[in-house]
Amino acid sequence: MSGAAGFAVLLAAALALEVAGRRGTGPATVADAVGAAMRTTPGRVAVLLAWVWLGVHVLAR
């Protein structure tokens, strides 16, 4: 499987989970999960590190 196909599969899975969460039949939405993580110091560090990783690997190119 190529890299682009792998990202497409991950994106489709993430979108399916988000839709299920918004309908109330699945896990929490992304906003709910990030909001819960931001209530604790380790969660804030994890969110910060995720943004740094995203910025270095995706947005800086």
C-alpha cells in the first residue's frame, strides 16, 4: 500500500468515527477529546506535542 493510500484510509476512518460520535452512536468527537485532554497538564503537553509534530512534518513543507 502506498503512503497516500494509507493516509486516505486513516482519513476515512477518522471521518467515520467523527460522524458516529456526532450521531451519538460512537466514541467522543475530536472536540470533546481535545477538550478533555486540555483539562490536565499532561493532556496539554500531549496536545502541544501533537501540534509541534504536525507543524514540523506536514505544515512546514
